[in-house]
Amino acid sequence: MEEGIFFTAQISGRERLSTFAAMAGAMARSGAASRPLSSLLVVTAALALAASVVGAADAEERDGVAPTLLISFDGFRASYLDAQPESALPNLNALWREGVRASLYPRFISKTFPNHYSIVTGLDEEHHGIVANHMWDPNMKAEFTLRSKGTEWWNEGEPIWVTASRADVRTKTYFWPGDEVVVNNRRPDVFFPYDSKTTFEERVDVVATWMRDANAKIDPNTRRPSPSFMALYFEEPDAAGHAHGPYSAQVEAAVRRVDEALGRLRDAVGDGPWNDTNVVVVADHGMAPLSPTRVVNLGDDACGMNFTSLFVTGDGIVAHLWRRSGPAEQNPADDGMTIDEARATARAVTACHPNVTAWAREDVPPRLRYSDNARIGPVVVAADVGYLMCGYASFDSKVRRRLNLDESSDLATARASDPANWALAHVADAGCAPACVGGDAGTDGDGVEKESDDSMYADECGGSHGYDNAAPEMRAVFLARGPLFRSDGARLVGELGYESSEAEALVGDDAVTSVGSVHAGTTRDAERWQARTLAFDNTVVRSVVATGLGLDLDPASVMPDGAPPPRVDGRLDEELVNLLFRDGVGVRSGPSGDGARGALTPDDDDDGGGGGRDGTARVAVVGVVGAIVVGAIVVAARGYVRRGDANSAYAKLGSVFEPGGGDAEETEIEMPEVRVEGESAGPRVFASLTEGDDGEGETSGGGTAARTS
Ligand SMILES: [Zn+2]
């Protein structure tokens, strides 16, 4: 206790709270089981002191509302930033050192489109409906591919740019999955049809003009730049990770390349606008290495599953199995599989291989939050981390091309002519065994994953993702800097939850060396940091960005357009607010007792805000006190219960091939005209865009290659 008081005198308000919380948690863990009452008293006393100290926080804080830029570096695994010397990545590290660093849990499945949409909608995949890069909707009787832009696929969630637009905040996006889609009759004010050939430099230069423009628009009331939402997407280091694996020199080079892009952006923006912008760097998922020794051939005779009788969507990491009610070429799936049939099928598939797990949709473990959507197949099949499944010949058009069969030839007949019924699959599997020789398989000259027959399996040889979202390999980077965020270069470590006391902020050298690192920049150190760095659900990012934009996302509130904001799954709780944001920022002012969810609303009133913040700080502390006391009681009752069950429970999962299908007809619907702005937006801004102008004929052409996935 004395140590705690002595230490407290030397640190700021936020660290005080964390320190006391850590102390209380440690005490609860070490002694509470045997001496519950005394421990509880100690914890309570410590927190009472913490409350009194924090209640006196300075009043000069800013509310953090500013132009806010959300950047995604696809597949930027959390460990990548530690795997190279700090000097090799000067711009990413500067963002961290002038801001704050944590990491993100992707949603299951840890794929690109589902997670980009979770980040901007705040919803788990089962709730926003983009449950895979390749999926089947039994109600629409249609297949979703990376090119599907119909509203009906995307409107189960509301992306942040739509919510911001409803609040009259300007929105501009450069290649965020889903940004071309009309949702709730809105699209971003500026966006571009996806084109992987657009250079990183070209994207950055346009976004720099956005940032300068945004910061030139001064709100007459606050005399600060008006909020404005911007988003920017890069395909790397995902493409390099797929082709060469997460530990490759090529991935290190790709990470340096995006670091350079970030540096170019900062240089082009200039110090003033850069400092006045909230910059949030995220990724959709991490990357796990594949190996020729970790291939699961579901076509092996020993398995005995007749996959050709099923319709399969998904890929070699996670696949969905549907009943195939007709010939392979028509009516490819129906949703008529009963739960008993699904469970029997799941048992049979699980029995195929020790590193493959299948569940009936209703039986997917609740922690994966992957049951509640009709687009999730009756049977979900997942490979263990680092494993790759193949052997079910579901990707008919690619199999046809591989076998030089005419598009109209009957695959079912071809399969039936094979006594083992698996020859076709095994032909495809010739490429399934990863040819991990460090070649350029799966990428074009720009290092961007190409969509071609050759990539069917070869592009998966080096690395993949989609696995259990609790796996450390799947964790994604999170960096944030700007008026909203703490600026001491903290690395947040520990875990949030009812043992919230374990979360703390490391600053200075501790943020780099406290895992005992002597040789910075090694894979081993990177993985140790990856396991220790605090991770939170990527569905929280939406609320973080909304706070930067000054949006009130309290579901009880009414937005400027007269409707409430949509509900979200990600919860930006008091402790995360406290860890990520500047002191007092992001906390609702006003009378105490305003409720925890009020924390999402910044105080817009500069005058007299201090008193309100003090009041809210007390509310926050009361919340933390409550949480920790509850935690102490639970610990006392049950002994030390490890919180990280999720981390150790990801034992059984695996990897699947991106079919890159696109053969199914997509349903086009009538689209309203959208607002478009031409100013400083480069040559490809749409003017009076309607869906008719952007039909499949154009998008399936060479100019808009599929994203990496
Ligand atoms: Zn991705």
C-alpha cells in the first residue's frame, strides 16, 4: 500500500488510475482467495484514494473532436511493428510514439471483407451480414463475391460514413470495402471504384488534400477544424503475407513500404493539419504461416466424405457446407438441411482430420459469435491455425479451367466418371501442397495479389488468415494519434474484462524493452509483445472514430436526421476510454450519474467543461471501483480464474481457399443518385454515380481487380 502511494505521487492522473487498478487486481489475485474480506477492504481503500486523486484532474483538456482519418493496412499483424528495428519503420513508430498503441481482435472469420465491415459498423459478422468473402444467401438465392455491391448484401449494418453523413459530417473514403455500396440511401461524399492498380502514392496524395481541406474548414463556434471523416485502404502487407508468409523478408519489405506511404502522407499534409487530425491505423486481421506439412486433404479416401454431394462456399480456412439439391450447375445450394443432418455431417467432417473442426451452424461456439445469420451455412468447417484444407472440389469454374474443360461441360459427369470420385479435387490439390519456396506466386509485378487461375492455391502457400479470432497470429495492429488520443507513446498491455485491473500503459523504454528484449526486432520478441499487448475487439473502432467526430452513438439519442444511431456490438467502455484518450477526453460532462454509455460523447462546451469533467471522472472511477470490487468478490469466491480462456481455446481451426468465384449473377437493384463532390478529389471521382453506371460489365473488367482477401 505504501509503495502504491509513493509511486502515485510521481505519475499523472491516468497512470494513477491504472496503477491503483493494477495494484488492486494484483492484491485480489494473490491474497483474496484466502482472505476475501481483508483484500476487499484494501482494494476499496486503494480505489477510494484513486478516486479522490483523479477527481482533481486538470480542466484544460480538449474534447478531441477533429477531422479523423481511419487507415487500414490489410493484414498488418500486430507483431509486425516489433519484428523490425524501430529505425526501419520511422513513420509508424512516430505515430505510436506521439500517440498510443494497442492491438485488435478481428471477428471470426478473420477475413478481409467481414472485418473491414465490422470495423466501420461496430457489429459482429453475424449481425452485419458480411459473414465471408464468398458466401451464399439462401433467401436471395445468390452468391456474394468480392465484387458484389448490391445494397441487399450490405444493409444489415450501417457503416460509420453513413452515420457521420446523417449527422452532416463530411465523408471521404479511398477504397474501404463496402464504400461503393448505397446503404440507407447514402454513400461517402467522395469515394472511388476499387482499383488495385492505383498506386499507394496516388492514394496518399489525394488523401493529403482531403486532410488539408478538412483542417481549413474552421467551425466558428469552436474555432477549430470541423469534424470530417476520411478513410484510406492499402492491400499491403496482406499480399506479401499470403505469398511469402508472415516471417518473410518480403513481408518486412511490404511493411516498410506502407511505412513510407504513411511518411509521404505526413509530409504532404504538413505539421499543422497533421497535428490537428485524429489518425487511427488499423488492420483487418493478422497472418499465420502455412506449410506443406499442414495441408488437410479432405478428399483423402480415409475421410469418406462425399463432398461432391454438397455445395461449398468459403475457402481453405473456413468453409460452409450446404445441401446441393440439384445438378451442380443449377440450384447449387438450398437451406433445407435439417439440424440433425447438419450435426451428422459436422461429426463426419470433424472425424476426417484432427486439425479440422466442423459444427452445425447452431453449435458454433458462442465466443465466435458466428451463428445468427442465414448466410452462415448449415455446417461450418474450420481448419486449425496454420492449416489449409483442400480436397472438396467446389469451385467448379476454376476446376474446369484447370482441367481445360469447356464452361458448359458437365462437371458432375466428369466426377462420376472417376471411381474414387476425387480425381478432380486431387488435380486441384496438386497446387494445394504449398510450394513455399519464396517465389512470387500469387502476386503480380506490383506485389498485389492477382486474381487468376494460378492463384487458386499457390497464393495461399506462404500465409493465410481467417482462423479463430482469438489466435495471437490473427491479432491486428492498432495505432492512434491526434487531439483525441493520449500522446505519451504508450503501449497498452494486459487484458480488459472483469479482471480489468490487468490493463496498464507502458511508456518510454518500458514500452519497448520490458519483455526482456535484448535484440529488438526479432520474431521471437515480436511474438512475445504480440501476446502481451492489450487487444480489444475491432468492433470498438467505430466508437473510437465516432468520438473523434463528435458523434453521439448512445442508442437512446436522436441524430440530426431525426433517427437514432444504429446499435453496435463493440463497447467502448470507461476503462478503454481512460487508456486510449487524453485525460478527460471522451467523457460526457454534466451531472454525475449520467451513465457509463455517456462516455462516448465528448464535451463540446469549452466553457465550464472542467467541472463537468471532474464530475464525470468521478463517475468513471465509480465504475472502475464497482468493476474491480465485483472482480475481487468473484476472485475471492472462485480463486484465481484465468480470463484468457479465449486465447487458449483456439485449438481447433484451419484455412480455406478463396474461390474468387464471381460466376454467379449478382442481383442489381435500383440505386438512388448520391451526392458527389469533385473538389480536390482526383480524376476518378464519380459524378452523379448510379449503380447503372457501375455495372458488372465494368467491374469485372481488368481495371478493378479483386482485393486481396
Ligand atoms: Zn485482409
